[in-house]
Amino acid sequence: MQSAVFTISLDCELLWGSHYVGGEKRYPYLKHGFSEYYRGLLDLCERYKISATFAFVGAIAMSAEEFNRKVAHIPVDSPYGNWLESISAAQIAAETESSWYARGIIDSILASKQKHEIASHSFTHLRFNRIDAPEVAAFELAASAVTLSKYCGARLKTFIFPENRLGHLKEFKSSPYFIYRGEDDTWYKNLPLQSFFHFIDQVLPIPPRPVTLATDEYGNTYVPGSILLFAYDGVRKLIPDWLRYLKVKNGIDRAIAEKKIFHLWFHPWNLGSSPRMLKLLERVFVYVDKCRAEGSLSVATIGDLASISESTTE
């Protein structure tokens, strides 16, 4: 690797990824409309020429009718039944269908002046670490690839596991994808009292670890995350912006020093938690652009990283 790499991946899930943890009741800003959050993010990416990996829940690219037709053949008492029932109940309770189905967001990303990668975030955001039946995992992987690939005109390269919780990596090996995002490589990942050290890590400018491409036990390629950019929810809104920025900057500097990858990720709808989050992201992009101009940093999508991996192994 000639220089360090900055990569950013985005978990695009609308209510598919939050209906089971409170949805619009827990996160009132979800009601304000997803499109404005994506528009602000895309404008920022265009301004600073940052290409990102947008990983969508596949069902977002459908209409309610298309989705129901797709899953109509799945028995209610199947391993998928309870999950589909919870989705159905949540959709009935939702105020707007656009909180679930919004293919226009995908179209806006593809129409952006800045080239981005469309990736998969599963088909319905079913958590892979809780899937018992391998065929259910295989369905989530395949259905999303089929649904989203028509927007890309090519095979999808990247998969991001819901909640970043890995599972069924054997089934992933047989899936259409080349690479996935791994768990964050935190300094405290092997320590007890994870919640305590996680909080300590958030309130101190400890530089997140830079990462490299890796291979799991089944031969799948993955790139770990460096840091999740949290929303301004709960006690996290009390963390000063300068400290949050310094933490990310220190991580980028460490990646530059070690010529590795700095992998930032978050959920676009989290931008609705506070205007401070988009301002923080712009400050990060300004620094990335500065380092890139100096020649010490490049920007790549996860798909780009997969292509680099393929070219070096041929």
C-alpha cells in the first residue's frame, strides 16, 4: 500500500434497522424525512470528493406490494415467520411508507456527481448472529443481491452485516459478494466489562486502530471497522465536538503513520440526531481532503479495497 486509505461505509436501513428497538418512538427525528439526511451527506461528499460505500437493506429498493409478493411463499411457521410478522406489525404502525420503501434514495446516490458504491445490508435487516437456519441466511444474502444489483448494472461486491454482528460466514462464502465489513478492531475487544471500556473509549481521544484487509476461516475477505461515528443520542450528546473530532483525526494520523486503512462508519439517519453531526463529518472530510492533497492519504470504497485485494492475489 503506497499510502494510507480512508474508507467510509454507511448502513442504509431506514426503519428496517430500528423498528425492533423503538423505531420512530425512540428516535423522533426519523419522522422528519430520510431524504434530507441523505441529501446533506451527498452534498458533503461531492464538495470534498469523498466516495463512500452505501450499504442498503435490499427491501428498501422495492414497493410494499413487491416485497409482500417476494416473501408471500414463506410459511408463517418457518424460521423466517416471526421476523416477517414483526416487520408487518411495525409497518402497519408506521406513519409513512417512505420510512420503509424509498428507492429514490438509491437513485439519488447513483445520480450524484461523486461516484459511490452500492452495497448490501441484507434483505430485511435480520440479525445474522440470531439466525438458526442456514437457508434463512442464504435467502437474506441472495435476495438482497438480486434486488439491488439492477441499480448497479453489475454484481455487488460488498456486504455489511446488520448491526455489524457476524454470522453464517460459511453461507457468505457461497454468496455473490467479495468482501464484508468486519467487527471494529477496538483496543478493549478482548477485555472484560466491555460496556465500561466502551464508554471510556468514547470520552477520551484515544486514536482508533487503523486496519488492514483480512481473511476469515472460510477464506472470505473482510475489512474491520475502525470507529462507529455515534449519533447525538442520550449521554453521547454531552461529548464535546472537539473531542469527537480529535479522536477521528488521531485515528487518521495513526493510519497515515502505519500506512493502513482508517475505516469510519455510521448510519445516515443518525444525521437527524443533531446538526452537529453533519458539521463534525464536514470537519473530518476537510482533514481527509488536506491529507489527500499532501499525498499521505487516499480515499477508497470497500469495493475498491476488494478490487485491490483481487489484483494482488492474481
